[in-house]
Amino acid sequence: MERQQNQNQVKKIMFKDGKMYFTKETERRIFFFMTLIVLASGAVIKLF
């Protein structure tokens, strides 16, 4: 039973041949948080 569940799960980050591959959902989440960080840092810099 556990083996079937593990086979159905997709890894979010995968390394193959020295390269890193993401799922679309993981890539969107990373870039969303990066965008929030850039917006927040821009707002903080603008205030000072």
C-alpha cells in the first residue's frame, strides 16, 4: 500500500545530470515569493 502511494507522488525538485528540475507548481511558488521579497525590499528602501 505504501509503495503505491510513493510511486504516485511526484518530487517537487529533481536533480538529473547535474541540473535541477522543478514542477510547474514549485517554480510558480518560488517566483511568487521572490516577487514578494523584491516588492517588500523596494517599499522599505523607498521609506528610508
